[in-house]
Amino acid sequence: MIKPSILLSTLILVNSIQASANTTSKLESDQALMITDFESAAIPEFVVTTNANISVAKLNDSTALAIDFSNKHASSGVIFSKDKPWKNNNFQYYVLAFEAQNPTNKTINLIATVTGKSSKSLRRSVAIGSNAQGTYYFELAGIGLNEDTGLRDAPPSFKSDAHKMILRGGKTKVDFSEVSSIKFSVDSAIHENKILLDNIRIVESPKADPLSLTAIVDKFGQRADKNFAIKVSSSQELREIAKKELAQLSVSKPLPQRSLFGGWKDGPKLEATGYFRAEKVGNQWSLVDPEGYLFFSTGIANIRMSNTSTFTGVDFKDDSVRYVVPNDVTPEDSQGISGDYTQVRKTKFITNQQRHNMFAALPSYDDKFAKHYGYRRSAHMGPIEHGEVYSFYQANLERRYGETYRGSYLTQWRDTTVDRMVDWGFTSMGNWVDPAFYQNKRIPYFANGWIIGDFKTVSSGFDYWGAMPDPFDTEFVKRAKITAKVISEEVLNSPWCIGVFIDNEMSWGGKGAPIRQYGIVLDAFSRNAEESPTKLAFVNHLKQEYDSLAKLNDAWQKDINSWAEFSKGVNFKEDKVFSEKMLADMSALLTLYSDEYFRVVSHAIEEFMPNHMYMGARFTSWGTSPEAHYSAKKYADVISYNYYREGLDDSTWSFLADLDMPSLIGEFHMGTTISGAPHPGIVHAVDHENRGEMWQDYMNTVIDNPYMVGAHWFQYIDSPITGRAHDGENYNVGFVSTTDIPYAPLVKATKELHKTLYQRRFGQLKK
């Protein structure tokens, strides 16, 4: 039996409100605060360009602003800004609205940045498809707009024909009663983008639906209030879909030009070492498979149950459920969905009613699908610190495949997943695959691990995922070895393991102001060397560089009284001016720090997994200093990056020529809201056909880059509509839906590209 979590009367009320809200709004009003409508046929003086060209053009029967964006710069756009802000005194709830047309043959990810009072700003974005036009809106003030619901973004709160712009980054409360600037831009474009804008205005929002977050998820984990192409209505339908797919996969064959390990059998054959390695062939870096064939890694990351669960709004008073095993090597967000919660359920209570009401139906604890409940002892962000979770995806696997013995549906899922990877043409799996795949002998994979434990840390000043480790701490060295040993015991020296990723998206710093690039160093300066091994290492290094404190003070233009004072801690974080010598020394110290991190991890992998490559720590575009790149070069076999853009743009990736290392994209994706997900992900597409087109465009920029040896899509499975428990990501970025149904247009695109993958990459090489 399925126990409704919402009273029938509430559901009737939802239907009643939806029926009465069928009237649509194009966000037009005589009382709108017009920013500009361009009807004077002259570009207003308050419009300023940044790496873009503008002109006036016709849009339907109106005059519009045409913006030609640059694909040669990291950012390109226009800013609307006046000496006095635009003041809104008429509306309580309101949006920034505008008409836009994309006259090109490529989808544009248009970003809007609106700055309100106190110079605080917010960014939203939207995909505008090829030759599409419409009305778009940026919600500025609304009911519950700034409330943390545990979703990265929520469904539209009102009915409208206009297209909602999606929140980028975290929620920030901004007072938009005064708007000082509006920026329209694109980031790191790979195509020549153009857009026409008109009627930029602030207008009152239509009446909000107070139940826009009520009963939005059905028993399959799908949007209850939306219809879409692959939505299922019964378990029988799900089984029939699975049966048809399994029949198709049973007769599928690997691509004929592939070697046993997925390398290019028709290309040059190098030395066979029995394990994967990286090697430069001509002017291109390449992976080489165990048999000696050239290998390019295309794959999908995050093939596991861990991130499929979402908070139900229920928690337990019994603290035993929150017990953490000492010396565990698996972070909370990588834990599986399992456990016996029979006793703790006696202490159940509703900890978040709004979240609990998001589900139209959750199984009762005596239901056969109750085994798919779990518990998260902590969350990285969101309104719930810990609580009960449920995996609709895992429950749907049981519905699809049945259970002939305990957990048999997971065995079938693993077999089907490998069949899919081979059928779709992928050469490998990506990071974060369930270790249960590690002994498969059909598709190569990457092992993964985290170094967690009670070691000391330092801070970069913007530690998004957490503080940075202190690699000079002996406890960190110990934990690195423990992690490497655990991974080695899972991999068992398998030649199908390409290499190992350790850690992810760490905050190394970034180009810009000293506090951003050298935040780790400045933070260490403020610490006591008796308590911070990194600080002690820095002190010792500086004492070797300067035989007297006077010389350091002279070089840095500081006034430190003694080495003892410096060792105890000095705070330069608020300083705005740094001498050239101090900047050079901070760069050297950041190199010292990052060298030690990569050295420790590399040596741990070398000790326990000498036959497998170290794939680095998956750098980001927002948190990686140049020093970290070159430290990774000294110790990693391949350097990995997570890069969420339309593809590899020259303005960002020119540094690879100087680095000259085999490099790999660990994460990228494109998503859409067309199948019910409130948030499409970081890079937006208009539909699943467009996702496939954009996947091909991205992959081709990687394949054509001589330093790249692969790229992995993130992720295999759509995020839960109500957000994954760890951090609320509720993205449509899967190759399969929450009901484990593949997105056919995306699969079609992968098959097309994979047929000519090796010819495009290595076709100029002689066999």
C-alpha cells in the first residue's frame, strides 16, 4: 500500500487552483517600469559593452538591441547602468522581463546579472534555442523566493507563457527595490552568439500559486503536475519498457574497430604493458590501453545509488542513527542507501513540513518499497541538517526488474548499465562508479576515493566544498595511505582500472586579487606554527630564503617585530597592497603547499597501486591557481578538470600548451526542464535533442584538443526533483531518468559521435 503524504482535500485544492490559473500572462502592464524599449532607434547612453558589439535591429514590428557576443573572451555582454538606480515603488512582487530572439543556429545560454541595493547581485540564466523568440523573466521579489527549500531552484511560482530564468549559484537575499545595473552576458562561448533584446522592464508578477511546491512528486519520483514524453503511469508500463530495452541490448555488439579494452584496434599499436598508461604520440597526448592500442576515454560519471536519495522531511529523535564509524574513508554523500531503521522509526517526527508536503505519495514503512528509505547523518547545505531520505530511483529499479533474491534488481541494474555503456559506444566509465563495477571485464573504469579524517586544515577563503587539508600534517599522510589501501583492495590490481581520482573540486585559489589567489597562504600566515604544520613549513621556508627578519620586512614592506611574532600568527588578509617580492614569495609558498599535497597522494597510490595512474584532483574553473596546475604536473599521471561550459574555449584553455600534460575533463553536462526537473543544471538546453547536439559540440572540442585524453559527462542518473540530499541539486543531467529510462535523443547523439571517435582523434596517424 502507498500511504499518501498529502490529504485528499489538499490535492483537490491543488487541482482547483491549477484549473483557475489557466489564464496565462506575458508579463505586460501599463504600470511597468520600463528600463528601455529602444523605440528611439538610438542606443541609450547607459548601455555599455564588455567584449561585445551592439546595434539596433528590427524584432517583429519593434526596434530592438542586437548584441553580437564574442567567443574569444571568457565573458562577453552588455551592462545597463545609470547614475541613479531604477526605483520600484509600485509592486510588492515583481520580475525583470524582456523579449528576446536568437537568430543563430545554436542555442545560447544567456546570463542576466541584476544588482540591487548595497551592490548585492544575483545571476540567473536561460537557454534560448536556435531561431527561437519569446518573453523571459528574472524573478526579483516573490513569495518564498529567498527561502531555502532544499532545491537549487524551484518550479515557477505562477502561471505564465514567459520563460523563467534559472538561478545560478546559491540563493542570496537581495533588495531589488532599487536596481543599479542589469547585465546580459555569455560565458566562455565556443560559437559566435547573437541575440536581440527588447522591452526590458520591471513588471508586477502574476498571482502566485501558494501550493506550487505541494504534491509535485509522484510515487515514481516524477513531476506529478507535468506531462512529458517518457512519463510512466504504472509499474507494468515500467516493466514493459525495461523488457523491450533488455531485448535490444541482448543483440547489441561493440563497435568493430574497438580493442578488448575499447582502444582503437585499427590504429597504431604501441608496447603492451598490461595496464593503462599515458603517452605522447606525435604531437598529441593519448592514453594507451593494456594491449598497446591508442585509447580515448569517453564516459559517464556518478554511476551509483549514493546521490539518488532526497530528504523526506522526516527525522528521528534516536541519536544512534547519526553515529559515525571512526576512521571511515567514505564521505556521507558517497554512502549507499541501506540500513535497518526499525527501532529508530519509533521516534519519528516531521522536521520540515514543507519538504514532506512535496511528495504526493511515499511508501509506508510496511510497504515492500520501504527498503529504499535511508538516512543521511549530515548535509553540505540546505534547510535540513540530517534526516530520513528516500531513493525513488532505486525503488524504480525494483519495479523494473523485480526481486528474485535480495537485491537482485541491483545486479540486473549493473549488468544493464554495462550493456548500455558498450551499446552507446562509450570507451569507459567516469569517476564515482559503484565499486561493484570494479571487477567487470567488459568496460574500463576509474576508481575513486576521498582523504577524510581528523587532520588539520587551512582555508582558501572560499572553501565551497570544505576546508583544504594540511598536507604537512602526519595524520593527513596516514589517511592518504589508508584511502589508497582501501581502493587497492577494491580494485585488486585489475587491468580494467584506468586510474584513480582522489578528492574533488578543491579550493586552491584562483586568478585575481591576492586574497583570492593566495588565500591559503594568507590564512596560514594567520595561524600559529605550533598548531599548523603548513604554517611551520612556511616559516622554515622563509627562514631559508631570508637570513634576517629585516630583509624579509624590507622585501615585503611590512613591519613584523620578530620571527616569534610571525610564527604565532600575523593577519595580512585585509591588506590591499602587496610588494612584488611578497607576491612572489606567496606564489612560492602556495607551490610548496600544493607540491606537498600532490606528493603525499601520489606516493600513497604508488605504494598500494603501482600499476595504476594517478588522475589528479579534478580542478575547477573557479577555484584553481596556476601554482596548483604545475604542482599536479610534477606528481599526477593525468591532470583532471571539471568544466561546465558549452565546450573548451581558447580563452580559458590556452594554458594547456605551456603545461603540456595529458589532461581529462572529469565533469560537464547539459540539461533541460522539459521533462519536469525544475533546474536543468549548469549548462542549459531547450530539449533532449538539443542536449545531444550540445554534447557532441562539447566532445568535439575535447577530441580536437591535442592535450586532452578524454571527457566524462556528469551524471548517469537525473537528480531527484526535490534535490539530492547532499546539497539540493535537482538537475536534469542524467542519461537516464529517475525511472531508469534512457533519453533516446541523447543516446542517439552519443552513438553517432562514437562511430567516428578514433578516426577524428587519431585518423592522421599511420598504423
